[in-house]
Amino acid sequence: MIGVNNIMRKHQSLLFLITLSSITRLISASSLQSGPMVGYAEMREVPVWVQTKQAAQVRLYYWPRNNLEKRQSSEIKTTQRADGFATTLMATDLFPGTQYAYSVEVDGATVALDYPTEFETLPFFRNRMPPPDFTVALAGANYVNDAPFDPLNRKPGGEYTIYNEILAKDPNLMIWVGNTLHLRESDWNTYSGYVSRYTHARSVPELQPLLARVHHSAIWSSHDYNRPGADKHTWNKQDAQRAFATFWPNPSYGVADLKGTMTTLRWSDVDFFLLDDRSHRDLSYRLDNQKQILGDEQWKWLVKMLKRSQASFKVIVVGSPVLNPDKSPDNMTSANAERSKLLDALKANELGNLLFVSGGKTHGEMTKMVRAGSPDIYELTLGPLTARPANDTDELNYFRVPGTSTFQRHFSTLQFHGPEHNRAVTIRVFDSAGDELWTETILANDLKF
């Protein structure tokens, strides 16, 4: 059930439409295929993604909440058939630490939506005030049923009201931890197939209010990259990345000279490192020391960035579990030499305050690695959001935290809170009805060297 704050925002949105109708023409939300969706946040800009049903000129209007007189607009863009009529509009010249409302204009008319459309900018807090508390929602595998392309007599996806339950937790940011959709065999070999699958997965009605008010970023993994087991040798991986970039307005797609979809983002006093476990993946070698999932350049870049980070928590998001010791092809143990090099580098460089978040599994769990002479490292692994979960697991994860195995559809929140000298993160996992399954609080000071 949507919370009181959401109901109040909905009423404010309706009042805004009444006010706006006196100065502009309104059109039905049916002009949109999906969206609008808010992307990452920065102090001075925020992207808003939108998809129309046909070629159209679109523009974003935005203003500090409850101050329509300071309304600004983005540049006008024309949506193109080749990209599924999807595009990203930029809200610029923003002020740090400010709540904004926004509307989308299609062919000169404002789209009337019956739910709040809002975003916020990052606060300029360093050397001014304590770090603001905030909440991140995390989601695992997302499967939207499509009968002509699904297995016979089975619906792999379901419980789409879980999107409403995520919104009810009122997160500031949501990170999709890979498998944001499930490509079918019909989609693998053409860019238009990718676009069609993204469009279908993004168009779920229950998803739209969540997209419109919470900031979103994503990584990819197996099912939104190509066929199962696809790696860096996939012949059309450029189509996969183009589609991912078209439908996910991340801060970047690759960093510096490193190609792929890896990127970074920040919120308050936390740095997030979003990794790419597909673009450099190669498990075709017989010798373990030649196998790779992240690739030398990516994990070395990660270590360098972690060394530079002064964040209270450094959250590493990746599609393949890192700490899970089981010899599963879904885990980083499938390239164990690379995994060992990464873990050794974290210890040798005395990198603390780490929290791994991973996906790519049919169940969820928490993993805790205890290391001699080093702080513990935790990893939260997300199982399916709307995809079909497993009933059990035979993985021998002897680092698994008792009571955290989750064999149902679920999502998680990370709440970062507490005084500046001892920040904390409270991890909560919820079922599809929004009921809490388990929780754990970790202190930043306990993760330091």
C-alpha cells in the first residue's frame, strides 16, 4: 500500500495539473509508451528518460517544488523509431540539495499523469553539515511475461505489484543489479530485438509511478546482455551496449579508456561503483589464471578508485557474486585467479568500508567473509525481483550469514544513517508484499582497517 507521503504527493500533482491547465494544453498519458523515468542525480543536473509511441518532439519542464514561477525547460528532442522512440532529456542549471517537480511535453502539450513526478539534486554538504541520511532500493532479476516468447504452460514472471511496495519504502535512489530484463532467443541477434524487449519490460503499468519519482541506475548481467553464457566474444555486443545506454541514463558507459558499461555514482557520503561483468568476460580458457570476468583493466581501475574514495561506505555493485566461495559458473569463482587477485589487492591496499552488492542468482543471501588481520567484508546478493525464484540451493556458501537465504521474490533497501563519526548502513530485505524478511545493521567503523 502506498504510504501517506505518496498520497499527499499525488494530490499535489493533481492540483498542479489544474494550475498548469490554465497556461498550457494537456494531453493523455496514452501518448507515452513508458516513463518518464528519473536517472542519476548530481548537484547541477538530472536526466529524465522518456519513451513515446511514435516519433514526437519532447521537452522537459522542471521547477523547485511548489515554486512554478521558476520553471525551466530542457532542449527539445525528437524521438526516433530506430531507438524505440526513447530519449533522455537533461534538467540543467539546477541548485544543490533541492527538491524539483517536473512535467513532460509531447508535441507541445503537457502529459497529464495522475502520480507525482519529482527528482532531487545532491546536497552540497562537505565542510558545511553532517552527511544527509538516505535510502537506496536494490532489485534483482526482472522478468516481464510475454506469452508468444515464453515457455509453454508456464509464466516465469509475476507479482508486479512489488514495484508499488518499493515505492512505498520512499527510497531516494534505486539500483537495478543486473538482469533488468530477460532477452529471449528472438531478441539476441538484432538491435530491433533488443529495443522491442526493453520496450516490453519498461511498459508495465505498475512500474510507472516508481520510475517517475525515484532516481534509477543499473548494471547489466547475463539476461540483458545476450544469450546465456555470452561473453566478450559476442559478435553484436555493440548492439547490447547501445540498447542499454538508450534505456538506462547512467552517468557513463565505460570510464576513461576502459570500454564497457561500468560507471560510478555518489549520494551523500557513499560512493557506488557499478561494474560490468559481461564486456570483458572470457571463461573459454582451460587454465584458470587466464579466465576473467571483470578483466585486468577493470578490477585494477576499481582498486585505484577505491583508494581515492573518502566515502563512509564504498558500495561495489556487480552482476556476479564475488565473495561466495562456491564453484558456480554464476560466481566470480569461475575465474578464481582473477577473484583472488582482486581480494588480495583490497587487503594489500588496506581498503576498508567495503560492501559488495551482487545479482545474477535465483535466490538471495548475505555473505560475510572474515579475514585475518583485515576487517570483515559483506556481500548482499539479490535474487529475483519478478523472475521465478528457486526453492532451494545446493551451493556450498560457507560464508553465508544464517537466516538470510531468500527463496521468494524480494527486494532490498540500504539505509545510510547515523552521526558523521560513525555512519551505519541498515540492510533490509522485503518480500513482494513489502513485509520485512530480515535486517542487519553494519557500522562503518567496524569495516575500517
